[in-house]
Amino acid sequence: MIYAKSSIEYDMNFASLREMEETIPMTLSERSRLHWWAKRGNDINSNPWKFFEPDGSPMNFLKAFRIQFGAPHGPWDAWEYETYMIPDGSRKHLISK
């Protein structure tokens, strides 16, 4: 979803972004791209790569960014799922538990 810059939804999305920044450790590159995504009115709980959680819901931008660019897990990662869905509907193993 894309929010209009003068809307309440846009402001709420930025409040969620600030909360994510305080809660989840991220690199400067990740933080910059997340801001870039949100500034354009995109929901931080969506992603341009069409990655989905195992339950079928959209994956948030930061997690999808990490998967797309090769750093889906590490000591900084707050998410530990075994699989994620990719656009063709198949599942890929992320972390073996």
C-alpha cells in the first residue's frame, strides 16, 4: 500500500518505522533503504520483491531486504523463521532449527 504524504496513515507508518529502528539493530545501509521505502509512502510491512511469510502474509521491508541482498540472518536478526515464500509460491529454507 502507498500512503499519501499528508495522510494519518503516512504518519503512522513513520511512527512504526521509528519503533522498528529502536527495536531492531540494523546497518546504515538497511536503515537508509528502509527510510527510502517509507519516504515514498510505502508501508514498511510490505516489500517490492513480493516475499511472503510462511503464513502467506507480506514480509516486512527490512526482512525482505536482508533476504534479497544475502544477509537474511545473523546475530542482529530478530526474526528466526525456518522458511519464507518467494514470488513463484515455493518455499526456501532460511534457517534450519
